[in-house]
Amino acid sequence: MSSVPVSAFLALALILFCIGLYGALTKRNTVIVLISIELMLNAANINLVTFSKYGMNPSITGQVFALFAIAIAAAEAAVGLAILIALYRNRKTVNIDEMNQLKN
């Protein structure tokens, strides 16, 4: 069985986090911003699981935290999409720049 080095996991998490950060900061579509936030959360989950397995004291705590983070991310995505659908019904757009006021 071949072992993947820790640096490969950390590099993957770094790349995913940078892509997510770039998407969250530069894109104007709300759906793309939500997907970018999910990418950043998944990068954090990869780090949690990596350090849980290869850390100084290997244990299951990082994997448990990652499981809770996945559950919170699913709830965040559901609530975020529900808010986005409600905003789209009122504004007829998903552009972030046009969602800066509470009223029309």
C-alpha cells in the first residue's frame, strides 16, 4: 500500500482554499460565491482529517470535527439557497452588487 505524503494533502487543501477565496472575492454571482465558500470549508476539512491522521498525536478528533463541519456546511448551503431564492423572487437577479438595500 502506497502512502501519500502529508505535503500532498496540505497542497491540495491550499489550492482548494485559494480557488475558493478567489471566487468569493471576485465573482458577483451569489451562487458562485456560495460554492466558493463551500470549497474553502472543504479545504479546512481536508486539513482537519490530515492532521487527525498524520499529526503528532493521531486520533479521531479531527475527523469528528470535519464531520460536524460538513453538517454545518450542508445547513449553511440550504439556508443560503433559500435566502437566495427569496431574493431572486423579489429582485429578479442574483448579482451581489444589486442586493445592497433591504427595500426596492
